[in-house]
Amino acid sequence: MGRGTCRWRGGADTLDYLAFSLARLGCDFVVHDPPELLAHLRDLRDRLGRALGS
């Protein structure tokens, strides 16, 4: 990891709550695992894009 970065390991009862927790950090982040969270975040990205008309 480079300067100004950190690694966070956490869990939650649902993927929705975990995605919300990451989004409210207010900083850029990279998700490495689990693949189910990556898929969930992609679905949210697409849904939010449609809501914004993009």
C-alpha cells in the first residue's frame, strides 16, 4: 500500500449495509473481495445512473 492509503476489513449483515458503509466514508475506495460485493456495487451504480438519467 502506498502513502495515504489504508486497508479496511469489515463485515455487515447485508451487502446493502456494507455498500452504504463504504459510500458514506466520503473517500475513494477499491473493493478486492468478496465478488458478491463487487457485483452488488455494480448493480447500485447502474441503478443510480438510471435515476440520474445517465
